[in-house]
Amino acid sequence: MAIKSTLTCLWVSLLAAGATSAPLAAPAAAPSPAAASAPNSTSGYNQPPKAILDVMRAPSPPVPVMSPTRDRMLLVSWQDYPSISRVGAPFLRLAGVRVEPGNHSKHDTPGGYGITPCARSFDLVQIANGAQTPQTHITLPADACPGRPLWSADGKRFAFENVTKDSVDLWIGDASSGAIRRVPGARLNPMLEDQMQWMPDQKTLLVKLVPQRMGPPPPEPTIPDGPSIQESNGSKGQSSTYENRDTLNNKHDEDLFDYYAASQLALVDAAGATVTPLGTPGRYESLGPAPDGRHLLVTSIRKPYSYVTTFDRFPQEVEVWDIAKRQNIAVQHIASLPLADRVPIGGVPVGPRDFAWRATEPATLVWAEALDGGDWKVKVPARDKLMLQKAPFTSAPLEITRTEQRYMGISWTEQPGLALLQEYDRNRHWRRSFLVNVDDPQQPQRLLWDLSTDEKYANPGVPVKRQLPNGSSVLRQEGDAIFLSGVGSSPDGDRPFLDKLDLKTLKSERLFRSDKTSYEQFLGFAGADTHTFLTWRQSVIDPPNAFLRTLGAPIDAAAGEAAFVSNSAAITRIPDPTPVVREIKKRLVKYKRADGLDLSFTLYTPPGYQEGTRVPTILYAYPLDYADASKAGQTTGSQETFTRLRQYRLLLLAGYAIIDNAAFPIVGDPKKAYDTYMEQLVADAKAAVDESVRLGVADPDRIGVTGHSHGALMTANLLAHSDLFRAGVATSGSYNKTLTPFGFQSEQRSVWEAQDVYLKVSPFFFADKMKTPILIVHGADDANPGTTPLQASKLYEAIRGNGGTTRLVLLPHEPHWYAAMESNEQLVYEMLRWFDSYVKNAPPRTPAAEPAPR
């Protein structure tokens, strides 16, 4: 596979601004001098007005990375928008991974959803008795691109990777002083992940290194060594094709995959920075040290490779290495997994999967195996069985239990044998959690939770965990009780909480709940004491900051409220990076769909807005699928969060109101999810538009709509099947569902089973009806199989060919989500210009013409 050529990049750049099929009026908010490019320019980047640029370029508040001992935290400031030069760095597409050959780094996050961000700065905060302590600013290397720091379980050190021009380096920091240093000779290979983790002694790091003396990569043959051949010999049932992301194409691709996936495992002594190799180089995928520090779970990739799926479905060998004698490793074979290129739609591969160490034993493996062929359509008494095998792994594995539905994981408590087992029913959108004793199979399982995955108000939250001294995670316990932390969705919005649940009585008490004027999340207990804990608090006007909260006496409280008083003290004081944004107001709006279904949205009004004034308005939504109508109307989100502006929200600074995150439920049997998609989509939109007009904010003649990905499909369909909007902006969408014939979103049927549904939900087939102006924006390097750039190009061609008003903007080098500063500035420029022309300055609607006589 050749690296993207300069000519290809130039060609994509020339398409960046696209071409318009109709002249555009000058935008009401004139662009800054830097944005003075001609409206129909087909090359070069444009910028929105200075007021928007200033907010886009302001740094975001840092985020906390807590030490497991909760006595320190690192405040990490992330780079919001890297430059296009970084986003456009040459890369290879190798079996679902994008690799930069210049430094062996991963170009973006898994699935091609965006380039991995760099940290801008680290600040070390010592937490002591709730008093604010001075922060230690850590000086990072020049031109650094650090990743997220990884704490050791004892809180004494942290490690991070740093991407440079030529390598991905390993750095280690001291938690008491904040001093950091690079480990010489430790050139990480992050291609298949698991490139860095602490060993149970918390003094050593297990790493994947780029092997030494590799030589140059395999050259691309000047003459092909043969055709690219694929073959299917027939099999029963349909299989998923949605994993086809950046797959291999030929023998040269296979050679490149072998070269860049090769790693040398090694141990790095954190104190002395010495590097000790383990074994020989190989294509190692996942790694996991056992709690005893002696055994390693090692999964390596084998041939034959596939050209239709990503590396995680390639054949694998699962082994346990005994590394007690570093130079003489004993290897125990666990499983040989075949190529899994015919996995049922939405299903799982057959054979052992989801390997994990038992946290409460020295070296005991647990894994699941499908009993239904991995297929949701098969009816069986139990879908999965759970297996267990102990060191030295010479005895046959034991079956410890079976799950009626798909196994979703097991979490170990601090009590020997007691664990929390979870299963999921995709056919019903349902989950169940059980308390099990794996050491006593005769002891009956206890059902802990049994509820819809769509349920928000009664969601019990997530069990709080703690790290043992060896780094293994277990559920935090106090006697017979565990702790639960959740977002706390309610009819009035999200209010995060902390609960204490008695595992004997299954009764819980609420220790803390965020008040109604802020959004305060539980971060973790402050040390061994469960009466003090850390939170991350923000409000509409207050940026996020860390607080130390102490529980006091119990009180009589209303249902759902905290049963204890608590006091808090600020640990950090992070300033507001964009004070002008505080002039924006937002509120929760509740209303009903025509069929009585409860809905809601957040209404943002621009700075200086006068109540009762009608202003141009933009609706943003992302449709979600629900199996139960009673859950579809539940409110989510909070109006008490610190307001930040990204992409379409930046148009608030240009005088627009925003109907944000409008509820767009699609309710139905998950097996036939999209039979009534279009009717519900239009009903959702009409309800939101009618309510915004009734409130006196939206002008019914000046409303636009926008959405991303599945929301872009929504946008195009609303323009094709309703007259509610004057214009739309669709970003990174999928507009012809016959190109994803084996399912999409929650639709489980193939196009051959539900052809009418696939055609009905695809705006491509209604392009002749799309006379409302639509701006189509797409990342030119989108790896998502459902939203390839072809989807955008073909919709543009179809609308243009039918005489519609449209514009296509392909953002060079961008994947599914747009990363570069230049790309995001171009996006906001395009959205503002489009909505100014066709919404804000739109002429009055003309009455529909009478049909011509036949």
C-alpha cells in the first residue's frame, strides 16, 4: 500500500471548498479580513469572523487524571485542534489501523474516528486536607505530543508516551517532585495498543517496543507480483461486513502489516530506566500481567490474513508466559483462534473470547465462549458459557456458569469468590446483573439488576472500583456494601450521585447528589476513608474544578436526594478561558410529540437576546433507537454544565438560537427498528420546531437543521420529506443504505430481507425531491464503512443532477470526526455562510404553486 501521495493530497485540497450550484448572498456577519476568500473559492482554507475565532482558539479547561491513591492528581490540558500539517501526516492503512511510518505511531483512534490528541501541559496537584495546594507545572519536552499519563497503583510514579517526529518515546515522572525523564532506547510500538502498562510490582513497566535492527520497510513493487484475490466457498447464514475499515488489499499490504505490527516485549525498570527484552519479536496484540507478576497473558496474530476484516479478527494464538526466569520463558498454550471473517451481524466469534485475569487470585484466567454460534437470531437456552483455568494451566478448564444472554463481563469484589456478572439481550435492549460465587457453583446466583438498557431514571450507576497494591481492580467494599456512581438522569436533567448498596439486603442509601444549580461528579474516594471523596464540579458560569467533599450527619431527605449533609472545599481554581460565552443562556424545554411521547431539548439563546424576540434558529439532533416508548421520553443531559462552544454551537455568537440535542427517538421492535423511521423522524422534528416557535424564540420562516453521522442522514431525510426547514448542513453522513447491506445502526435485517426499509431511509433515492438547500461536509479520509466519502459525493451528484441547491466540502485528511484547526475553522465558516444565506437572510416563503393541468 502506497502512502497518500502529494498529488492525491493536492487534489483533495482543491475540493476542500467545493462548488455551488447557485450563487450565495453575502453573509450578514461579514468575515474577518483573514476570511476574505471569494465565496466560490475552490482552494485554500477560510475562517469565520474574529469573535468566533477567538473562542475556538481559547484553551479548554484541563481535565483531572487521578492517582489511584487519591492523594495527587494531574491536570491535563489537551490540544483541541492540531494543525493540518499534523493531521495530514502520511500514513498507511493496515487492517483497520492507520500507522505513520515516519515514527511508527498510530495516526488516529480505533476505527478512524479522529487523530489522537496531544496534551498541551501537565500540572501536578497535591491533595491535602481539602486545602488548595500550589500546583507544580511539569515542563514537557519541546514540540511534545504526550498522551494520557498512566499512574502506578501506589501513586508514586506516572508514565506517558510522547510522539516525536521519529519515534514514540517512553517517559516516566516522579509523583512527589513532578520531575520527568525519557527512557533511553525505549521506542514504543502503539500500533496494536497495550504498548505500556505497569507490572504488579509497580516498579516495572511492560512495554511493546519497535524491534531493533529492523531495516527499511518492504518496498512497494514496481511491478505487481500478482492479482489480489478473494474467495468465499459458501456458508450458512449472513455475516457482518461493518468491520471493513482500512483493510489489507494485496501481498504488499500483508508485508507492511508484518513489518509495522512486529514488537519486542520488554520490561522497563522505572528507577534505573533499564530495558530487559522478553522473548523474541512477534505480532503481539493484547498483553496482560497476572496479579502474581510472574505470568503474562499474550495474544499474538497469525496468518492467514483477511482482506475483508480488521486485524482483531485475524487468527490468534493465546498463550501464558511464565517470566520468572527472564531469559528462559516457559510458554503454555491456551487457545488457537481461527480467522473470524464470517461473524454473524452484531454477533461474536465462536471459540474462547474476552480473556481476563481473576483479580483476587495469583494467576487464574477467565473467558467466555458462545453457545449459539455467536448469532443473535439463534434461540438457545444459554448464549454463553464462562470458563476458568488456573496456573500452571495444565489441567482442563472448568465451566463455572452459563448466561442466558450475551456475556458482557465480570467484576470481582474484595471478597473471595464473589463477583458481579453481567449479560445483555440485544433483541430486547435489556441487561441483567447477578451476584455469583465462582468458588461455590452450588450457591444460587442473586439477581441484582434487571432493566432496559434504555432506562435512564432508574439506572443504578456503575460500581466504584479501587486498585489493589498489585494494580488489579476490584469493586470497592465496606463490609457487605459496595458503592455506585451514576449520572443521575431525572425529569429535570442529570444530577450525578454516589450510593452505598448493601449486598445482603440489596438496599441502598444515597450519600451524595449534585445540587440543582451545578453539575458535580464523583471522582473517587480520598484514600481509605469513604467519608471523604473528590468531585469535579462545574456550573453554567463556573469552569470545572476539583473539590474535596466530606460527609456529615444523616438527615431526613426526599426520595432520591442525599441522606447526609456534606461540606466541600476547592482543590483547584481553574479560570474561565472564554468569559464572553457566559452571556449565552440555556434552558431545558419539555414538550410532547403528536402521539403523546415526552420529548425535550436544550434551548440556547445568543448573547444579548431579548425575551420574546424571534431569531434565526438551528436544530441539532442525533436519532436514537428505543425498544420501549416509556423510556424514549426520558430526559438526559444537564443545563448546569459549563457552556462550551464547538462547531454548530459557535453560531450562537453570530446571533442564532440553537435547539440542541433535541430528542429524536425511533421507537419499535429492535428486530424491525426502522419500519416507521421516516414517520417518527418527521414527527420528532415537527414537535421540536413547533415548541421553539411557541416559545417565541424561533422564527418559523428561518429555521435550519444540522446533524453529524446518523444525524446527517436525519438532516437529509428531513429536507427530503418535510418543509419544516429552510436549509440544512449534513456532516459525515450515510445517505444510501444499500451500500451497507448487512445492517446499520440498530437495524439487524439485511437489504435482502427489508429492501423497502433500506430504500425508504436513504435520501439518495429521494434526491429529486430535495429542493431545500443542503450543505454536505465530509472528511476525505473517513474510514467508517457506513460513511465513506463516496456517500457524500454521490448524494451531491444526485441533488445537483436533479437541479437542487447544494454544496460539497471535502476536508483533506480528516476522518469521521474533524481534528485540524484549519478544518474546523472551514466547517464553521461554511455553516455560517450557508445558514446566513439560506436561513437568516432567506426571503419569505412563496405559496406552493398550483399543479399544472394535465
